[in-house]
Amino acid sequence: MKTYRIGVIGLGQRIAHVLSAMKEVGWSLDVAAHVDPAPVGAPILAAAEIDPGRVCADVPELLRGGPYDLVMIGTPNHLHFQHLNLALDAGFPVFAEKPIVRTEDETHLLAARLAKGDTPPLFIGLVMRSMSIVRETIARVDAGDLGQLVSIDATEHLPPEHGGYLARNWRRKQEYGGSYLLDKVCHDFDIFGRLAGARPAKVASFGGRDIFTPARSGAPRVYSDGQPAYALRDAGWGSANDAFQSDMDVTDHQTAMVQYANGVRLSFHANSHVALPERRWYLAGTDGTLIADLVRNKLMFRRALDRGKPERIEYGNRTEDSHNGADQSMARDLLAAMEGRQAFPVTPFDSMEAGLTVMAIDEAMARGEMFDCAPMWDRYDAARGA
């Protein structure tokens, strides 16, 4: 079996989990080197018995230590564009965590570069594309089981500990992460666009920061079982000590309405502090309805005129982060793509279009008005020469 020589730019918690999943599903790994001034993912690698390799002072030093079979980028979002370009310049295949880039300008520049077709392979960690329940949902829509897809109602509601982590982690700042939706749910909007089969035409959004605020700093800090609340997870690089007193400037809850160019409508509701966590997609078609419950890893489907019991599929394999085995599935998909056995389930252009969709939603929220996406797509298509 081939041993893959890997260089890591940004040894954060997420990349460490991906590397651990790669080893778990059978990759033969040699993490030759990494660069990170504060490698918070190191304990995760240690638990998986993966040597993090030589410590490099900066990215150029790491890249000079090539060749690498794969360079993995797990830095904060504001560094993705810079590090992607350096790795692509070096000519090595790249795996980058989502979102691929943080701004519309970065999107245009990267799209123009990738459109030339002379870059090494680039894989994006939109891990939900590899989930069995998501694959089944896409397959059902593609097969016409729902008839014509008419509308989608979707949610992502995080438990207090997860929301508190985001309020302390670097993702709390627009300058690092972009926005709450861009970092947290570009996954979902990638798949919504795939299901709708069209780009958004118009979007509207409302949201704010009303949970993790100084005004609520006196909220209880202990769970009913006696465990301390809002501080169980290491918040990593650039962290703040207190979820309620941090310099957070992104939303902690947000809603969005999307009308796709083909008439499919979407409503989306995100909240980072709920007692009943949920990530659910309700797909209504002319001939059938499907509910994908991604927290409980259950799918339910019934045809519109069927009075029998709905079809139910339980995928099991539930995990605390609700990835439910998707990290391992993505690791298999990545290996298959590296070996040339099959295409990776998501392209960099898919990722950029999901990112632009979320950026449009955030712009609509900032303006307080409905946002016409057509000029944005015109600029993007011009950049990629489409």
C-alpha cells in the first residue's frame, strides 16, 4: 500500500480529526511536517498515534520540504486564500477545510486561477457531501421520487456548549472566520443548491447577537448534572475566556429566505443555543416528502398519495459532533480520488458557489433588504470565464 507523505498547514482541531479519520479507514500516513505556532490539534493526533512530523517555522519552509502527496490546510478562514495559493504554486495536491475562501474578491481571484485548469487537484472538506444520509437524499431527489422539488425548510440548532465554543473560538470574529453562516453552514447551502439544481436568485435574511452578550453574562454557568457550562471544549487559537464577554461580532442566530432561479424556495433557521439540538431538512415535492434528520441520522419518506406508514431509514453511527461517520466516509472518498478510482463528491467551484450564496445572505441581512443575486453571479462567471 502506498504511504502518503503529507504536509500540514495549520494543525488545528479539525484537520487533526480528519487525519485521524484517514488513519482509521486505512490510509498509510506519513505526516512529514507541519507549520502552526499553536498546534491545538496535536493532542488529537497523539491520541490517534500519528506523529505530527517536523515543525516548520513558516509555510515556505514547509513547502520547500516537499514533495508531498497532499498538503492539508486547516488554518483559520482568513488565511485560506494565501495558503491555497502557496500550496498550488508549489504544485502539490491540496485538501483545504471549508469555507474555501472568506470574501467575494478572494472567490473571484481563486475562480480565475482554477478556471485555467493548470493547477494540481484541490479537495474541499465539505464533509456533509460524504454522509450516507445526504447521499441518499440527493439520490432520491435526482431519481424524481419527490416529483418536482417545490420547497425546503431547514434548520441547524446547536446545543449551548457548541454555541459557547463558537463564541470563544476565532470564528467569533468576522476578520478571521467571515460570518457565522459562512463558517458553520456553508455545508448546508452547498447541498441546498445541489438539491434545488439552481443558483439563488433572491435572498433575504434577519439575524443578530442576542444570546452570547454581556447583558446575559449573569446567566447560569452550570448544567443540571453539575458540570460547568460554556467551557468544556478547548477554544483553540485566538480564544476568548468567556463566551458572554468576548469581542464576538458575528451573529449567534440567523434566519434566511432563498428563492432559487428555477423557483424552488428555501427557509433556513440557525440558532447557537438550544436545548433540543436539530439539523433537519424538510423537502416538499409535488409527488413526495422527505425529512432528513442529520442529528439523529434518520431519513423518512412518503409519497404524496400514500396513506401507509412512511419509509424510514436509520443509519445509526451517531456521534457527538453529528458528523455520524462522515469524517471516515470523506476520508474514503479522498483516498478514492487520490487513487483515481472516483471523483471527489464536491468540487472547488461547488464550494465557491456555496460560499457566495452565504455571502449574499449576509449582505441582505446587513442591508435589511432583499438582495438580487444576479450581479454577483455575473461577476463570478466573468472571473471564471464562464
